[in-house]
Amino acid sequence: MGKGIVKHGFKSGVLPVAREIFKKPIKPVKLNPSIPQGYAPNIQHPKGSTRDPILPKPFPVSERIAKTAPKPSKTYSKAELEQLPEDQRYKILRSELRRQYLVGSLKFEEQRLAKEKVQAEQQSAREEEEAAKLQNMNYETETTRLTLPTIESFLRGRIMRDRTPEEQKALELKRKSNRVTQELKVKENKAVKLLDLYYESENFIIEEDELAKSIDKAFDYSDDYYATAVNDVKAKLHNFADYEQEYLENVNNQFNYVMFGSNQDSKPGIYEIEDNISGEFAKLQFEAEKKSNEKLAQEKNEIRESLLQQKDSQESSTSA
């Protein structure tokens, strides 16, 4: 690490600032009228100086190219180049190649500067527009200043106004709707829990014999118990297809529970019971049977017509 890296935060390999290719302006320089420059009208300027700042003379790219990469005084044709010695021929070609590269780089830099200038002007215009919008937002007219209520005027009277009869009625209806919806959800949850409790009651122990059997089964550590458990695991591993089918059936039951309101044990859920009580299920069943009968009758008529057509065609063929 070198000695001069302290000012760079002890970082080596810091590149120098890129120098400007055009040290002189390529276009005429214009003074910014918003920035005061020069001497005031009542101030005498010193001798040997000018009253207005001296602007640098522009050095266009075309003049720079004509000065730094002028065209050769003599141009050679292809036939003349072939007659020249090899060293001289390659020297002429290399000079022309360097001239082309230099001209291209200067023109590219000119285009880049023009593009940066346009982008800077657009950015400046956007900033001015945003500043103008912000100023218009914060602008306060004399009428606004005189008529805008103050904090004291707010504190003297009421801060909030009374609701209109229409607003009060709409608010009451909304509150009533929310209350009824919440009560319906609570009742529905209670009904679902009660139905699950009813289904779970099938496994409840209500007799002493069942209790004794359950206790014996829970504390049964005999060899037969372990052998049965091992055989069960072996059977599941051996008959993986059956186990997979059982898993798919459980997934199907869960799907039915979510979609149709059935219980997870394929028992009727709360929604099925509601449909049966309200008669919606019977109505759907009646409509399905009606459509099925209509479709069956239509198919019978089509079959009868096709048979009659075949019979007529056979009779016509025999008569001919």
C-alpha cells in the first residue's frame, strides 16, 4: 500500500478524475442572465480589464479535427498503394486508421455532451415544474388568509356537526347488519360444534364394561400387542397402494367437508342438515330427476323415430 492512501480512506487503486477531452468549449458560451456578473453601473473597472467578463472562444469539433487530424496532402489509389514498398504502405494505412479512430471518438464525445446537456435541461425543467407545483400548493391567497378558520374559532364552537337523518338511518342499518351477521356466525359456529360433539358421542364410554376394556387396552403391553403393531406397520409398508388409497380417501373426505359441508367422517354436516330441513336438497333432487326423465324420454323418442325410419326404408326397398 502506498503512502498517499490516507486521504482515500486507506483504499488503494483509486482511479484519478477523468479529464475532459475538450478543454475549450465546442459551442459559443452564453451568459446566464439570472446570475449577476461584471461590475455595477456606478463602479469604475480597473485599467487593463473589461467591464463585462471575457468569454472563451469556441473551438468547434470540425476545426479540432482539421487541426489535429488533417487529411494527407497526397492520396493514393489502390493501384498506387500496391506499387509502394510494404513498410510505406502499412505506414499510410495505419495513419489513416488512427485518423478515423480520432475523428470518430471526437464526434462521439460531441454527441455525448449534447445528450448530457439535453438531459440536464430536461431535469432542470422537471425540477422547476415541481417547484412551481409546490409553490402553488403552498400559495395562500389574501381571501384564504382572511376567511380560513383558525384554531380559536374551532374551539369556540362545536368541532363535529350532527349527522343528518339520512346519515343516521344509514348508520343504524349498517350497525344492525353487522350485529345480525356476527350473531349468525356465532350461532353457526355453535351449531357446528354441537354437531361435532354429537358425532363424537358415539365413542363416549357410558358403561362399566366398556371402561374396563378401554383401560385394559390402554395398559396392554403383552407380546401380542407389540406383534400386532409391528404386523400393522409391515402390512402398510408391504401394501403401500392400499395405504395410498386410504390417504386419498381422507383427502377426498376433507375436500367434501370444505366444499359441500359434509363431516370429515363422511357424515352429514351442518350445511347438509340445513338444506334438508329447508327443503333445498329435496328441491334440487326433484329438479335433477325431472331433467333426467326429460332426457330419457327424449332419447326414447329419438330411438323410436330412428327405428320407424329404418322400417320405412326396408318396406320401400322390398316394394321396389
